[in-house]
Amino acid sequence: MPVRENVVIRTVSRLAVPFIQVFALYVIVHGASGAGGGFQGGVVFAASFVLMVIAFGLGSVRKRIDNRGFMICSVLGIFAYAGIGFLCLLFAGNYLEYGAIEAALGIPHLHGLLIDVVEAGIGINVMAVMTSIIYDIAEQRGKSL
Amino acid sequence: MKKLALIAVLFIGIILFWAVEDMPAFGDPEAPATRYTGELYIRSALHDVGIENIVTAILASYRGFDTLGEVVVIFTAGISVSLLLRRGGCL
């Protein structure tokens, strides 16, 4: 059952969801220089979708992004990771040898930036898979949730 | 049956507590886990990878292929759950 009639939960989650999502992006981007990373940030991002499903119901969240969109997102996350690996092959390195791109282009700190892209791919993949599972479970328990 | 289970639990518990004595002390610099590869990573991670977080350096750079496999495992698990729970529907 959606808690559609409870105005407190709806208002609080409407306020909290943007902050949770910004915090998730911070955790993903901060993975190279502090505590954080793609797996943790992806789970925090998925938690914001879970809060939206609880507060507004599955139907209204699914209007914004549906199962198909999440599946495309998860594939894109893996492609971002594996694509960086193949990019290293193009610059005459081993698979996932980021140092080859940095040496070929001569840009300093490119190694860390490529790790950020890889972490973002992990985060997108984890977020999409977690939310897709939550969608399936919520649908299984009856169409109304 | 319950008594047998209790005896088994106590037996395994005593063995585990017995083994605790042999574990290294918390934060011991001479422990085997911190002496060989750990010291190597701490010395060379910033120079090799160029980022401050050693955990991310190991996860995404030294062990990058392993992490790619982990991400594929998560993706496969998501596909499997979708196929099990969403019978007959399309992905």
C-alpha cells in the first residue's frame, strides 16, 4: 500500500530525496580521494529510489524511469568500465592499464580521472540493478504498491 | 537432538576461542598481514596510481580486472532476479 494519504511522509521524502541523490554522487566522485566508491554510492542512490517507491507508490516512480531504462543503465555502466579497458588497448597498453593512456597523451592525473569514470560506471550499474530488483519485488506483492 | 546441537556449538566455540590466542594483536606492525604486500602498496600506490585513496587504487587499478568481474557478477544477479520474478515479461 502506498502511504499516499500521509502528507508528512510525502513531504519529508520529497525534501530528502534530492539530498540523498547529491550525497550518492558525492560518494561516487569522492572515491579517488577519500572514503567512498562506486559500490557504496550506487547503493545510496538506489536507496533514494526505494524511498520514492515507499512514499509515492511504484506507478508514479515508474512513470519517470521504468525497468527498461534501468536495464539500459546497468549495461551502460558495464560498457563504461569495459570501454575504458579497450581504450587502454588502443593506446598500446594492456587491458585496463590506465597508465598507457596517461603516458601516450601526456596529461597529468589522467590515471585518477579514468578511475573516476570507472567508479561512475560501477555506481550506475549497482544503482540500476538494485532498483530493478526493488521494482520486481514491489510488483510481485500486488499491483497497488 | 537439542542437547547434541548444544554440545556441538559449545565444542566449536571452545575451539574458536582457543584459536583467538594465536591471532596477532590489533594494530600489530609485525603481523603477517601488514608486513609484505600491505607495506608495498602503501609505499608505491601514490606514485603508481596518483590518487590518495589506497583502497580505491587497489580496487580499480591494481585489481581492476577483478573488479570488472565483480560488476559483471552483480549484473548477472540482477538479470537472474528479473527473469525469476518477472515471469514471461520482457526485460
